[in-house]
Amino acid sequence: PVKYFEFIGKNLSVWMRDHGFEEGCPVAVLTLETAPRIEHLRRLAESCYTCWIQSVIAALDTFGVPKTRHQSLAALCVASWEGAIVLCRAQDDTGPMRDVSNELGQIVMAAVAV
């Protein structure tokens, strides 16, 4: 599991650095700026996040995380990466993404060990 989270964190970090920290997650922007007022955009954002969460759930399943933890841990991962993107942009540094990804790996390892 740790390698998976390192891989995600590294790829997101490279993407942000290569784009000068000018690009963030367009789904987050859509959600924050329009979803509360425009229902079809809210549903689109929900669909995007659901897809991302489902892909994390699939990974958690392969790692042996108990199924009762899949949804909450996957939501934690997606929310944490989204927050890390914001922090990286604010700090003009990939450190928050590395730190968040490392911590997520440790959390998932602990879930597997239970």
C-alpha cells in the first residue's frame, strides 16, 4: 500500500510542478464555484468524485483492507489529495502532497494490520 500512495503523490507532485503550480483540480473548482447553484453540475462533480473514490476502493480491496473501511478510507484519501493540491499551490511546493500521501499510506497499512 505504501508504494501505491507514494506513486499517486509523486505523480500529482510532478504534474503540479511541471505546470508551475498553476493548475489544480478542475472538479474541485467546479464543485466549489457552481455545484451549490447548478444541479446538473453538482451531479457531474459527484460522479467524478464517485469514480475516483471507486478506484481507490479497488486498490484498498487488493491491499486487504476490511470492506467495512473501504468507503471511509477512500473518501479520506480523495479529500486529503484535494486538500494537498490546494496547500501545494498556496506554498508553491510539493511538500504537502508528499506528506499527505505518506500519511495515507501509513493509515492504510494500519487498517490492513487490524
